[in-house]
Amino acid sequence: MVEICIFEPMSNRTIWRIVLFGGLSIIGILGFQSYWFFRTWDFKDQEFQQSVHIALINVAREIARYNKSELPTYDLVKKLNSNYYVVNVNDAIDAGALEYYLRKEFEAVALSTDFEYAIYDCASDRMVYGNYCTFSNKEPTNLQENTLPKYDQFLYYFGVRFPGRTSFILENIPAALIFSGILLITILFFLYSLYIILQQKRLSELQKDFINNMTHEFKTPISTIRISSEVLMKDPMISKDNRLNRYANIIREQNQRLNDQVEKVLQLARIEKGSFQIKQEPLDLHEILEAVVPGVQVKVQELGGRMDTSLQAQHTRIHADPLHLQNVINNLLDNAIKYSREAPNIRITTRNVANALQLIIHDEGIGIPKEDQARVFGKFFRVSTGNVHNVKGFGLGLYYVKSICLAHGWDIRLHSEVDKFTQITIQMPVI
């Protein structure tokens, strides 16, 4: 046995709330992610600068030891920009020894990123380019001009530039990059979902406008046909001719059926627009059933079927709109008759559960397939009856029932098994 709970469809207000709160959530997440990313970046950048500073001081000391000279007491390492440093050694510099010490000290502080260096030549007043050094076998991709900027405050110094500084820092914050990538994918998915929702909303509004315009246009010819059929039926010559009288009756009946369907569509349109209002008043459910059931029972008996009632409820007073409550009962009973393979066998039960009143309509008809049960209360949806085409309708009856139940705040549930039964339970608060 499968139980289906019916939920209210998403309204325009709900969609815009999703858009608003989703947008605010994304902005908040982006803000937090950006803050976290830049904090991580700053930390790694400071760590990089400290490592470079320590390594270059050690290189300067090694050069001083190599030259057997003294280092300056201040301004030993100067950072000129984010990836370029100059080191004051106060003595001549051997290029071969410098490259050796640079590699050694950078490896000691785990700075395995490419660098290039140059030595200032005071005789020519220019930076003499040394070499581009890499710690990998890859070809360098960040090469710039083989010139490094001079620094006028030092006399004997060398400069070191790190062209791959940005890449090196990014490689050391993989978690931030991974979460940023996941966040980007999430945002793109949300935006795509939002696009689909808005597209579906637009198409739904177009469909509603078309149906509303179409049904309103139907009202005039339906009214004209009704008046014409009444005139025909009052004509003495038509009344005397059985064949013409039968045709006039058919015209009137089918016109009334078409008018009922159009009215149902218009009522549903008003429900969806929010202009629909129910007029609740204290009612006795058993009295409503006693007014509705006899007419339906005659139809069931004509088809050779049976309708039983088991009105067990003791507390039967509820708040409801009498017109719509009768329409709900009539729709459910009409479906129970239409979807019976042979003679209808229908049972109507009422009972009290806690502080509620349950109305149960049970039929032994064709049942509803499991795959259709989640959609059976949808607008324009009709359960497939295979090769049997004697079931008429637009698929609006159960949608109307669901809408009225939701408007009253009632709970509606469906139980069904194919080729066995269908049971619909409406639970209403008692007063």
C-alpha cells in the first residue's frame, strides 16, 4: 500500500523568496570565502617573505665569509616590490659562489620556486644578469627581460627576483583553491536552477493566460447555445417530435457539461491568482452527505453497482464552504464511478480521530499505478486507462479537490493498489 501526501505548489512569492534568500546566501558565502582566501593568501605571502628574508641574510653571510669581509649593520635586505629583493654585501661578489649559496639557502627554507639573479657592477653602473634558476626540469614560462632594476642606495649588492611567486603561493593553499572551486560550481548550479525555475514560471504564466483567455471566450458561445437549446425545447413542434426533442436535450446536456468544465477552470484560475475566497461556516458533514449521496446513489444503481455508507463519526461539525464541500464530494464520487471496470462498488465512511473528522471514500475500481500516484492531484493530469477511452474529463477534478482542501487547511491522503482499490481520506478539524 502506498500513501501519498499532497503538498501546496510553489507560489510566485515562494519563488522570489528563494531567489532573495539564495542570493543573500551566495553573497554571504562569497564574502566569507573571499575573506578566508585572502587571509590564507596573506599568511602564505608573509611566510614566503620571511623565508626569502632568512635565506638572503644567510646568503649574505656566506658571501661575507667567502670574501672574508664584514656585512653592513643595517639595511641588509631590501624588498623593492612583491617579488624583487636586493641584498647589500658591501664587497665584490663572485657570480658562481652567489648562485651556489642561493640554491643552497632556498632549499634549506623550502623555497622550491624559480628565481633569477643579477649583480650590480659599479664600474658600468648597471645590473649584470646572472642566470634563471629552476628547481624542476620544466622549461621556464615566466621569463622577463634579462634585466633587473637597480637600487641607488647600495654600492655592492645583488638582486633576486621570483617570477613564479604567485604560482608558488597558490600551490601552497590547495584547500582554499579546492573550496573555491566547489563554491564556484555550487553557484553556477544555483544560477542554472534559478534560470530553469524562472523559465518554468514564465511558461506557466503563459499557459495560465492562454487558458484564462480561452475559457472566458467560451462563455459567450456557451451562453448562446444554452439559450438556443431552451428555445428549441419550448417549441411545440420540437416537443412533439421525439427525435428532435432528444437532440435538443443532448445539446442542452452537453452544453451544461461544457459550461461546468469552463467554470471549473475559471475557479482554479482564481485560486492560483489568490483572488479565490472560501466562505466558511459551521456545517454538519453528515447533513451534507445526506444531501449529496442519494443523487449519486441513483446513478450507481443504474450501473448495477452498490454504494454503502458507514457514518461512524460522533462529532461531525466543521468549518467549511458548503458549495465547495459538496463539489469535493461530488468530484470524488464521480471519479470512483468513472474508474470502475464493472459495476461500481463504493463505500463512504466517516470517523473521528483525535480532534478531527475523517471522510473516507473507498472504491474497488482499477486503482492507480504507483508511478502515477505522486502526480494524480496535478492539474491536467489523467491516469492512463490503457485502451479504454470511455473516461471523459480534463484532469481537473482531483486538482480542484486538492486546491479546496488546501484552502480549508485540510489534510488529504491517497491509498491505492492497481486492480484492487483506491481510497481517499480527507481529515478536517472539528468544532
